[in-house]
Amino acid sequence: VQLVESGGGLVQAGGSQRLSCAASTRPIVAVGWFRQAPGNEREFVAAIQWTGGITYYPDSVRGRFTISRDNAKNTVYLQMNSLKPEDTAVYYCALKKYGFGSYSDHNGYDYWGQGTQVTVSS
């Protein structure tokens, strides 16, 4: 299974950016987005159940970020609005193959993309 992220880059605070994650196979359980800033642990950003489309967000991004999927393309999107400098990080998408564990726990994901840098300038 391969996951390829795209859409990162530099954006000003208050701006928007959309990330894409294309999977080489149909996700079975869920796809999640995580981020990691230098010196920080990997942080949960969003997840979507592939069947049913239920979404999950932490309080830090709820209302600003939206995760969605295109079933026909095996692709997940992360729309990020009202970006803040503290959103700066490498963003990773991950595929959850089995239905064990919390959607917010990165240990429960089986495949990871290479990451894409998002930099929010103040």
C-alpha cells in the first residue's frame, strides 16, 4: 500500500490550504492525518471512516479543518482554513487497515505517506 500526499507549501496566517492523500488501494477502515513539528510528538489532526464517512477531529482544529474522501479515486483531502503559525508542521496521511484502537492514536495506523510540509507565516 502506498500513500502519496500533496498540496503542502507556504501560506500566510488566516489563509487556506488543501492537502491530498492518494492511496494505491481502497482503504479498509479509515484514513487519518497527523502532523509533527520539530521537537514535538506526532499529533492527530483528523480521520475519516472509509465506509460511512464518520469524521474525527481534535479540539485544536475542529471548525477549521475538514477531512473528506473521494471513494472513486481512493483519495482523502484535508481542507485547512484559518491557518495559524502553530499549524506549521509536516503533515502525514496514514491508512488504518484494522479496526483496533482509537482513530486518534498513530500507533493504530498501518501505512504512512512520506509527509508534506505546511508552513504558516505570521
